[in-house]
Amino acid sequence: VQLQASGGGLVQTGGSLRLSCVASGPIFNVNSRGWYRQAAGKQRELVASISSGRTSYADSVKGRFTISRDNVKNTLYLQMNNLKPEDTAVYYCNLRGAVVSTLSPFTSWGQGTLVTVSS
């Protein structure tokens, strides 16, 4: 299963961006989907995830970011509002699931999209 992320860019403090992540490939069941980010010199961290309709967020983004999905379009979104310079990072989408035809579990990562928030 391949993931294609998009929507990153340069935005001023307080601005908004919406990231998208489209999944393609064999038919699969989803266990969880999420957004991670990695700032320069730091480890990759989980920003938000959705599993069985339940969402969870890192404390640093609660109230500002919203994760959602469109199952028909196989697309995951991350709406980011009131962005701060500390949100600057490369954002990666992630999917954990299993291929229906083989029941093989997998974990896929998108290629990353850069979000830069200027002060």
C-alpha cells in the first residue's frame, strides 16, 4: 500500500494548513492511521491518530489540529490551525493494516511533506 502526502508549505504564525494523505494499492483493512512529524535534529513524534473512529492527539496540538478521514477516497487529513513556529517539521502519514486477500499485516509511510511556520 502506497501513501502520497501533500499540503505542506510556508505559513505565518497563526495560519492554517490542511495536509492530505491518499492511500493506493491492494484492498486493505485499516487498523489505524496517523500523522507523525520530525523536526530538524529531533526524533519523529506522533501528532495525531485515528483508529476505529477514535482520535487521539499529542498534547502540543490538542485544540489546534484535527485528524479526519474519508474512507471512500482512502484519504487521511490533518487540519492544522493556529500554527506556531514549533510546529515546523516534516509531516509523515502512516497506515497500519492488513491486505484483505492475504491477511498480511503491513505498515506504510508517506514520503513526508514539509510544514514551515514563520514567526
